Amino acid sequence: MNNKFLKFFATGAYISYLPTAILKGKKNTGAGLLGTFEGLFLFLLFMPVNKFYFFICWAIFVWFSIYVSQHVDFGEGVKDNPKIIIDEIAGFFTAMAFLPRTGFIILLSFIIFRVFDTIKPAFIKRAESIGQNLPLALKEKYYIDGTAIVLDDILAGVITNIILWIFLLLKII
């Protein structure tokens, strides 16, 4: 796939360029927040309500996110470039998986996901470095770098989803 197309998808249709253009050199640019907003918007517009079709779409999108994250090249020598926000979109889809689509749950999901994606507890942080000691040929063959980029957001989404299901089952929300 052409790098121009990879950048288009990796940056959420170039949305992640907005904060990085304004806040040059900052580690926390706000691109992840924009990516989560975009994930919320895309979730509402395109993710099916039917659980089976949702799962199929989610699985394809996660695989596509890993592929894009593995192959996109910004020419900066950084694997997990802050401009890559497709992983936030996949993470938000994960956070909302099979939950009721009420405004309150979507808002809670957004907030809890952003907290876990931002603070990255140790088990989520460790996911960013999976397979980093493998030989380059294996890393490329099995999309290890792309997986590491996406996995921390998927884990933040899973934790968010579990918390919200616990809240629902205990009738807290």
C-alpha cells in the first residue's frame, strides 16, 4: 500500500497533524484525544449494532490498524509516532464493544478509555514493548511493531469495557 494512503489512515484522515503542527516538539500533543473523538464519531456512524457484524468489523479494523501502524513511515525514525491515531480509534471501538449505545455509556467509555490510554498502567505500558528483542525479520514478518502500537490501546479499551460491564451488572449505571 502506498505510504500516502497509509499516512491518511494512520493519522485519521490527517486529523492528528492539527495538534502536532501547533505544539511542535511536545510529547503529549493531544492527537490521541482527537483520535478518540474520531473513534467515537466513526463508532456512531459505521459500527453495526448487531453483535456478530460488530465483531467482524472490529476484528477487520484491528487487523487493518496493525497493518497500517506496521508499515506507515513518517521519515522520523520513530515507530510509535504520535501522529498515528488509528490505534486510538481501534481502542475506542474495543471500549464500546457490545455495550448499550446510550449517551451516558458512550461518555463514560470515552472518559475511562482516555484515562487508561493516558496513564498507561504497568501491564498496558509493557504491551508497547512486546517482541522488541526479536530479530528484525521476525518483527516484520509477524507485524510486531504494529501490534505493539495498537495493543496498548486495545488493552485500555478492554479494561474500559470490563469496568463498564461491571457497573452495568451491579446497576451502578
